Amino acid sequence: MKNKKFIIPQIENEEDDIIVSEKKSSSAYRVEPFVSSVFGTKVKDEITFNGAQYGNKGRQYDVFRDKEDRVIPDDFKDYITYRDTPDYQSIDPATPKSIINREIEKPDTHIEKPLFTPVQVESVAPKSLSKTPLFMDDEISPEEVDESKQALGDIVFDVEEEQASPVPLDDYGKMVSVKATKTSTSKKVAYVAPPLSLLKRGKPIRQIDMSATQFQRDRIDTTLRDFGIDGHVVHFTKGPAVTQFEVQLAPGIKVQKVKSISSNIQANLKARALRIQAPIPGKSTIGIEVPNAITDLVLFGELLSEETFLNDGNPMNAILGLDLGGNPVYLNLAKMPHCLIAGTTGSGKSVCINSIIASVLYKAHPDDVKLILIDPKVIEFAHYEDIAHLATPVITEPKIATAALKWAVEEMENRYQLFRSLRVREYEEYSKVASKDVKVKHIPYILIIIDELADLMMTSGNDVEDYIQRLTQKGRASGIHLIVATQRPSVDVIKGTIKTNIPTRIAFMVKTQVDSAIILDHSGAEKLLGHGDMLYNDGVSEERLQGSFISSDEIKAVTDYIRNHEDVEFMFTEEDLAKTLSNDDLAQGINDEYFSEIARFIVENNSASINRVQQTFKIGFNRAQAIMQGLEDLGIVSENLGSRARAVEVNAEHLEEILADL
């Protein structure tokens, strides 16, 4: 290992120094108490050296480390210890330095005028600290050492350079790292994101030959002329998947005339699909979107490597894809505030969700963003098992998913009570308070992603609908955000109560205009091409994008890296949810208003049939099942016997005793 030399000059204490220091007290270095603009005089004075900087990959010597972790020469530790004592802190700031030196028991270790000028550093709240080291890069030549020794009689410390831990770099030699504040401890450790080398990179291939595009332009002009429509193409924009031709109509020509001949234009162009946007928002032209012969592949790694995206400081900013002009489009998950994604199998819906999750893994500290992944299809989120960003293990059971949504609702209510106590209105304001006040606990964003809503609605429709409705209505200000995806956008899955409170919509290719209307409130999604071709509506405007692509191998490499470098700390587990769910079911059944009446009915008729209870009391299956489960837990009826009916275990007298004890 390479040795580095740090020179700390020393001037011996002599009697003459007292006189000289008193005469030059105006220019001598004085110990002045530090007053923080945030914490006032309640912070300790700290000495640091303003020469520390990043560069040598391992030299850790900065004031943002704990005292026990600092690398300080042994002869200098006594000086630091003395500065922390009440005797030193009680010295008058106007006292000359030379007089202070005489009071130190070990004057040989005292530094009168250090080579690096001492500066006072404000003590920062532990939650806002990062453990990322600052490095000292400047070496001192042997000639400079000898000159300093002869002139000042310096003390020279040989410090052995520490071996730096491997820091992942991207292809341009830049370190990829994310810093944030840890929630469960008083101090935060640095989070090093996976290296960009794990992702495939490459810019989309732009087609230089415009002969095919010019042919399509001429065909559109010819078709308009043949149908007596006075208009022509004035501009076109070639995107990764489609080319948009802008048609300018003459005054007095109805826009609907162009839409009425869309089938004729598609036939003349020999296009697979054709979408007409009449008019283009913000323009006086009509947009005719024609598929390209070759679709350019938009790689997730290429969009992620953009320096402006990596350094925007927003852990909730996710990658979507490229627009028609080839510009990257991002989804701010904190501002959505909730998103609805729909599309058929193979349209690119799952890849879009993976891009959003991968963006969070690269940009967010595990303590700043927690994910709740609900996967009724079991296999979609298998790669994300046991990563540090999860609030709970990946959920595959519908009942556990319902309990997780209920937990999110309760967490939302608890956060609002916390905000109220601090007189803040939303999550961003609370985070600012937590960064300045050590006593205020840091809480993370919570992002809930449901990959297939239809399966949940089939099993626990009413409960899921209620919880999603409450989260979408109130969750934004609490830092809890929801992404709901489905491949069956029907009215019995995406109900009005859910849809109304989700302003952000992403539509991939669907089968019919009705499905498109359910997602976007208008047709158009049935004209998409699939394989990442999407319509993105942020609640204000709508644009057509080509979604970014990330493969399963890339996801596996990224998640394996995180698993190997970060410890997992769940906020709750499936076992916790299962216990809560069983207790809730029992309480729900016993506390039902029909419980006593149904119990007497079953004992009197000696028949414990859920269907008979439903028909007699006109209640739903879930409610009857909960009541029957409560009767089973109290020992009134036997357990489920499969195809056979449950047996009644008590008589009327014993039943009354049980009911009286409730």
C-alpha cells in the first residue's frame, strides 16, 4: 500500500511567545464559539481541515464521520480530547492562544498554526448525514517535507492509505451512487446503486432514408385530393415506432371529414394501423400517425444513463420512454399521484412496470422509498424477492393483498395524525422538518404496485375496491402512491370509484374501442401497435410514446447486485398480515348483527349450510362465510368437511351460554 504524508507544523511554547502573542492578539488565531443558524449555541465546536476532497478512493478523513471512525494520528488525539472538555470550552475566546497552550498538560501535542487552516463546522442533524467519505488527494513531495522540517521543526505523521471498497462506475468512469437518510437508525449509510454496466445501452437507430416517408406523405396528399378535401401535409415527425404527418386544412373544411376517410387513407398507405388525432393539442393541424416499417428499440439503460436524470435529486422519477420527437419522457411518481395501466398480453404492460421499479432501485435509497408489490399471477415479480427496497415480501395471495391494502390505509391515517401534530400539510413539508429536527422520525415514500387487479376483484372485490378508493382519494399528501395494472379493462374491474381518483393513465394496445374508452375516456388505444407502443395521459395532455425496454436478464442482474450488497429490513411480513386477517375475520363474524340470530337458526334446524343462511337472511357469501367461521371458532359448528355439511356441536342451552359470554 502507498504511504501518504501529512505535515502538521509546531512551534515550541516559550516564554517569549506569551509576550508576542499578547502584542499580536489582533492577528493571532482565536478560539471563537460557533453559533449555528439552525441549532444555535447548543452544538459542539468541531475542528476540521479545509483541504479534504474527493479523489484517492479510500482516504477517509472528514468531519461527517463519527468520532470513533475518524482516522486521527495518536499524538493528535490528546489535543482533540482536551478540546472536548468543559475546561477548554469555558475559556474566554479573547484569551491568546499561547496562554491556552500553557494550560494543556501535553504541550508537545498541541498545534499552534496547522498547515490546513482550522474552520468551524456546524453539527448537522444525524438524519441528514451520509456516510460517503470525502477523500484527500494532494500528496506532499519529500522536498516540501524537508523544507518544512528545517523551517518549523514539524511533526510528520506517516499514514498508511486504506484500501477503498470497490465503487461501481459507469462506462464513462462516473460513480453511480445515491445518498439519503436512514429511517430506523439515527445515522444513514450510503447506498451504492447497481452499476450501469449491468444494463444494455445503445441509442435508437434513426432511419436516414426518408424515401418511404416521402412516399407516405404523397399518398396522404393524393387521398385528400381524391375525396375533395382541401388540405395537405405541411410537416412530419418520425418517431421510434410511428411517423406523425401534420395536415393543414383550408378555411371552412370540417375536421370530421378527414376522420371519416381514415380507412381509405390506411388502405392507400397499406398500413397495419392508423390513428388520427384531430386536432393536435396546441396546433391548428391534424395528426395522422402511420407505423414505421421498422420499430426502433428504446433501451432502458440508455435513458437511465442520462446525467440530468441521474442527478435530478428526485428518487420518485421513473423512466417511461421516448416521444415522437425522440425526447425522453419521465413519470414523476410523487406527482402522478396514482396511475392506471392497461393493455393486452404482449403489449408491453409488464415491461413498463419493470422499468418503473428499476428506476426506483437505481435512484432511491431503500430507506427513502418502500415498495409493496402485489402479484396475483405469482411469477411477474419473482425477481424482486428479498431486495432492500421492499416493505414486505412480494404478495401473491389475494387475502394477504387485501390485508396489505388495509395496512396502507391505516398507515395513511397515522401519517396524517403525525402531520397534524407538526402542523404540516403534506409529505414534502414533513420531510423538510425531519431533515432539520433530530427528534422527528424520517418516513419513506410507499409505492404500491398491483400487477393484475382483475384477480383481486374476483376474490375480494368489495374490500379491495374500498381500500383502493380511500388510498387514491387521500394517499397523495401522505407519500403513499398506487399503480394499478390490468389486462382486462372492463367496467367490473376498473369501476368508476377507482377510475375517478386516478388521473394518470397509460394505455397499451387493447382489443376494442370500449376498452380504450374505459382507460382513456376516448378511443385510440385499439389503434396502437403493441410491443411498448403506448398513449400516456397525465390528466392534462396526452402523447404517444415508445416505452423503454428492460430484459429479464437485466432485472435479475440488478436485483442480485442489490441482494448481495444491501440487508433486507421489512416493515411487516406476510405472517403479520395473516394474523391480522384472521383476527379481523373472527371479529367481523362475531360482531355481525345477524350473528346471534344465525347461530340460533343453525342450532334449531341442526344444519350449518352457508347457502341456506344466504337465502334465508339475504346476505352475501363473504358475510355468511365470516359468520360461519366465527361459529366454528366458538365451537358451535364443526370445521369444514369438504363436500359434506358442517356438523352442529352444541344444543340450544349450551348456545345461549356461549352467546351470553360474548
